[in-house]
Amino acid sequence: MLSQESLSLIDVEVAKYPPDQKQSAAMAALRIAQVEKGWLSQETISFVAQYLGMPAIAVFEVASFYNMYDLHPVGKYKIAVCTNLPCALSGGVHAGDHLKQRLGIEFNETTSDGVFTLKEGECMGACGDAPVLLVNNHRMCSWMSREKIDQLLNGLREDAKHE
């Protein structure tokens, strides 16, 4: 179900733990699977569970608890806006509203062209940089004014056209 390259990456994570503690690599294995597949289907979660020798429900509990895992298909670019209190007080809510207006979607929706999904994010540990956005769980964007949000969206749209 996963490529040999992904399985090799998971094996590296598993090797960090004692042999009887393979389940400790569940979060890393889910991240690797999501990078390959784009999201975590029930089949992918079950495959990861089997690979790690765990019950599928245990891996699903991990995947459903943390907001960086996607249990449904998402757009090419998933943008998470931190709206926790410190960020909310420093423009996070306004950033979210601007993104909703620009993209024509609400939180937990994907644009009709499949390019953007908008999510509310939990604390990203960068309260002093608010408002903060996280693109595809890997790219942190700080001090996101309306102008910077517009530049980000334009750049991502342009990138999507060329792929």
C-alpha cells in the first residue's frame, strides 16, 4: 500500500525504538504515509497499523487526535490559520476571515479547483509572530498581513499552475 521508499523511511523511525516498542513510531509513520498519499484513508491507517503490529483503532486514535493528519482529501495546499487566543488577539481571526473571503470557502472546505483547503490550526508555538499560517504542515508563515496573505496565495496559485 505504501511505496518502498516510504517503508524505508518508516523503518528508520522504527529503528529509533526498542524492538518491542514499534508502536512508538506511529506518528512518524502516519506523517510519512500522508506525505505519500496526500491524506490518510482508512485503508492507509490500517496498513500503517499492520506494519507496526498495532490494532487499527489505536492508529486511528492517533490520526484523529492530532490536527496535522488529514482523514479526508485536502487541496494541494492546506493552509492552517492559528486562531488560539494569543493569535486571535493579534490578528489570527482577521487573517482567517481574509482567507475565507479570498478563497470563497469556510474552514474545513476545499476550493472547487482543488488547490486550497482552509483549516483552523491549534497553537503553532509562534505566538509572538502572529498571525501565523502553516502551509502543508511544513511551511510556517509569520506576521501575515492581508498583503502578505495575498502574496502567499498568488505565489501558491502560480506554483499550482506550473505543476
